Amino acid sequence: MGMPAPLDFYTADMVRALNDAEPRNWPRYETVHGELLVSPAPRPRHQDVAFRLGRAIADYLDREPVGHVRLAPADISWGLPDVLVQPDVFVVPLDEARTLDWRTIRHLLLAIEVLSPGSIRADRFTKRRLYQELDVGLYWVIDGDAHTVEVWTAGDSLSRVEREMLVWHPEGAAGPFMVSFTELFRLI
């Protein structure tokens, strides 16, 4: 399937149809307030970082059962007709995860995007503003090339940039999740 004809406005249902028509799941289509976002297949480095982080968070949540980790592709819309996003890695509350239904996921405790050359603007600006607007607990924008992570909360006007360690201490957990950049960005 080729790139869809440009339109002025995309609904979540239109984007679902585009994604359903792609047998390989790539490119990946998303929409934020009607703007179409298109991401090509991820680079191997992108997948390594997302998978490593997802696995580390899953291990943490096995010890601290305050949420459940998921990986893209996904179908997060908060019930909004003009929004559908697919964070690379994200954590949802257990009660929402247990329904096994994308439509019931309305709260993201943590959303993570790993930058790709084609997703920088969307991840740093479009999606970040959406996540802030919808009160996502914490948003990490991972730059695997620079080995940095931008850390955002709903009320931030500027990010905090981490260069050594990621720390997340969700409500209800006895201890924090921590991963060093040495581990996160290591080569295979």
C-alpha cells in the first residue's frame, strides 16, 4: 500500500483503517487532533532500546505490581475521535490492562518514545503536547544517538534532560524503577 492521499483531517477510525491495510504493520500511522503522523519501520537500534526498556520495566512491575507495560503497535485514543497514538513503550494501570481492550485504556502512567529520524518533530512536540494535555504521568523521549532522555510531566514547560540514569517512582510502589544509560544504550 502506498502513502495515503493527503487530507486536511484524519480521524482515529481512518487511521485504524490505514493500519489495518498494512500487512507488515509499517509504516505506522497515528493521528493527533486530526494531524496524520507517519513513521517508517524502526531501525534495529530503536527496537533494541525499546525492547530493553520494556523488558526492564516489565521485570520491575513484576516486583512492584502498580501497572502493566505494553509495546507498540497499540491503539490509544482516550475515546477521542481525532486521536490515535502508539507509544513505543507505555505503562497502564492494572485494571485497564486486564480488560485486554484498547478502548478501555484511558490513563498512561508512563509513555516512552524512542526517536527515529522521521519521528523527531512528532515525538518531541505533537505527541508530547498531547500527553501533557491528557495528564500522562511521565513522558520520556529517548535519543539513542545522543544517549540522552528528555523527561516531561504534564505541567512542564521545559524538559529535564537525563544523561546517566532513568528513575521512575510510580505511586504505590515501594521502590523506584532505575536503569543506567550504560545498560539502556549498550550494544548487543
